[in-house]
Amino acid sequence: MGTLTWGGGRAVGARPRGRRALPGFGLTLGYTVFMLSVVVLVPLVALVALSSSLTWQEFWQAVSAPRVLAAYRLTFGASLLAAGINLVVGLLLAWVLVRYDFPGRKLVDALVDLPFALPTAVAGIALTTLLAGNGWVGQYLEPLGIKLAFEPAGVVVALVFISLPFVVRTVQPVLQDSEAELEEAATSLGASRLQVFVHVLLPGIAPALLTGFAMAFARALGEYGSVIFIAGNVPMVSEIVPLIIIGKLEQYDIAGATAVACVMLVISFAMLLVINALQSWQRKRTGMTA
């Protein structure tokens, strides 16, 4: 259907040339840079500036103390493990919510967002109440030799709980947009379930999975409220880096706290860069094979 014109004028209903829904590039870029500076860049510059008051030897002593190194290992290890668990569990949960209709589906879908709304301290208290030796669940696990509360395993449980929605909500819309007919066609041609998943489903959802993994990992790294209750906070055993930073601040060791925070910032940023590079590579590969 053509567009009506009057004489040599502009097409009826056409948007005027040069008009944009948002303000011009200069104004939009200015607002973007201003907000980015206030929210992100200024705090990061202040963090680096405070830690620069230390000499290199003092900085190294602050960030490489045995207690701090143990906290690094627990924080990054538990965050990676929790994000990996949620990568699998979140995919399964998103698949069930998208592909199946069952009683209580809307309730389950709403419960996925509960960690977003629940204060992290409340989540920590609830998990500790459940998993402690005299808790509703822990009283049955501890006789079997499974101790979760006040152990590194409890840290992983708390991080899985608070970061699960990131994977589910990232993968869910991609699964909704995927074409089930392609899977049915592959099955009718003799492909097994594993082949359908690897060759038909996975290439389409891989970027979303990596994004959800990165978001869950980043969320777990900075978690504090839910972990301090269930971890037990035993030095060298179940102490996380945010607690180390809080402890240094309470001792008025601001430079030492910012030094540890800078190391967390650099390592976290490097790991997120690697994950984003893998995500970009996966998208290019998917586009080339499409």
C-alpha cells in the first residue's frame, strides 16, 4: 500500500525529516556522560585516590595478608560456583515456566523475583534458621554429615539464592521468542534430545546464558547482608571480602579498606571483560552460522 502525497509535498503521515523521539545527540550524550560520571566514575576515582595514599609496600601488605587472601578465595570461588549452579538451575526453571502450563505456574513465576524484593538480611536470617543444626532442614542434614550453616557451603547457598533470578529473567524471554517448530523438525528428522539441545536450542540461548551468568556472578561478588548470618564469619574459613572491608572501616583503616576494594574491583572487572568477550564471540559465531 503506497503512501499518499500532495503535490510535491511531504508524504502524509510521514515523520518530519530530522526529528527524533529523543533530544539531539549532543544533549543526550551530555546527560549520559554526566550520569555515568556521578554514579560510576566519581566513586571509582575516589576509591583509587584513597588507596593511593599508601606506599606500594603498605598496599601490598594490606591486600596480601593471609586473612585477606583466604577471603578472596572464598568470595570468588563461592561466587563462581553459585553462578555456575544457577546457570543450570536457572535454565531448567526458565524452560519449565516457558514451555509448560501447570497449576501454580504464576505463583512459581512470582516467587522467582522474591530475592529481588526480600531484604538480604532477612534472607540470611531465614536461611540460617532453616539450615542450622537445630533448624527445620539442618536437623536432618547434620546427622548425615552435611553441615551447611556457618560453613563455606552456607555462603554458596546464600549466593545461589540471591543470584538465581538474574539467570531466569535473562533466559526466559529468549526461550519465549525461540521457535519450538525448529526443535520439532529436528526431532522428526531423527535427532536425539541431546542433539536438539546442543545444535538447535543452545546456539540461540547461549548469549543470554552468558549474560545471566555474568550478572549472577557480579551480584554474588558484592553480597553482604545474607552471607554474614549464615557464614559464621570465621577468619581464614568463612569470612568474605566485604566483611574484611567493613572490619577495616570500623578500625578506621580507610586506606587499607579501599586497597582491598581496589583489588576486588580490578579482578571483578577483568573477569567480566572475559565473560563479555565470550558473549560477543558467541553472538558473532551464531550470526555467521545463521
